[in-house]
Amino acid sequence: MSPPPRLSADDRRAQIIDAVTPAVLELGATITSRQLADAAGVAEGTLFKAFGDKESLLAALVEHHMTDAEPDLDPRADSVADVVASLVPVVVERMRFMFRLVIALGPIAQRVAAERRDDFERSKRWIAARFEPFAHELRVTPLVAADVLRTLAWAAAASWGEDEPVSSVDDIMQVLLHGIVGAPGAESGAEPAQGRRPDASALEPVEA
């Protein structure tokens, strides 16, 4: 049996980053090179050979996760509600992960985020592309819709100092599809039924 093919240097670095990410999220920037090596299952010398030093590894980790390829979403969507239902859970989960990473690594993550802002902004463009086929149904451009979705997702992910997120995935979907004004006769602040998909009819243009 022939031996497995050797990983390229880039693939090896990515493998190490994926292996150490849980430990970095738990321990933050105070994690030691020994702890990183243990998490990766390699010798410290291997880490230094691949990344140079600990801070370079942590910066590479942030960059790796910030520049992840767009998620593999179901391309089939029959309505704006379908697009929102497929996007919001994915974007909120990604924002929660990035928020945890920024909290864990502080200035290192902030520096990389500032340097790679174009990569982060790319997510807005792929979200907008999902809205594009339904642009004629939107009150705003697909790019604005993408920006609002990301803003609400970040608010839910960050929690703004609350112990638990104030906004849920369903809240975001309701606001995106219906706004914050309830339908006439509806109970103020009523909780939506669990698992109910927002009614896309609320997106129909209002008659003048």
C-alpha cells in the first residue's frame, strides 16, 4: 500500500489552525506554544517552522476564519422568505463565531480584521447575490438588504452586553420580512409560533 500523499505547506498550516481553534477560543491570547502544539498534536518546533511564532499563528488563525469560502447554501429559493430562512441562521452562527474569536484574541483579531476588511466585506456581496433574483420584490437594493441582514445578525451574535442574546434568529427573520410594526389587531410583542416560516406576503408593495 502506497503511503498517503504529503500535505502541502498551506494545507498543513490549515490543518494545524483547525486543530487549535477550539483551544484558542477557550484560552485566548494567553495560550502557550506548548498548549497550541498539544492541541495540534505536533511538536512545538513544527509550529515554529510552519508559522514562525505564536502571534503569527494566532494572526493566521484569524485570517483563515475571516476568509473562509462562502457557505454551501441550497441554491433553490422560490421566494425572498426562502432566501432569508436559508441565510439568517448561517450568518448569525458565523457572526457568533467571529465575535468569540475577537473576544478571545483582542488586539490580534482587531488588527487582522482591519487589514482584511475587503475579505470581510465580500460576505455582503455574496449575501446580496442571493437576494438579486428577487430584487423586484424588495423595497431596497439587494446590497442594502444584505447590509441590514448582517447588521441584525451581528447584533444577535454580540448580545450587546446581555447575558443572553436579545434577538433570536426568528426575530431577525420577522424584522427583515415584516419590519417592526405589527399587523393591525395583532397583540403587541406577541411571540411568533415556533418553527413558523415568515409570510412572504408582507413583502408585497403597499398600495398608495
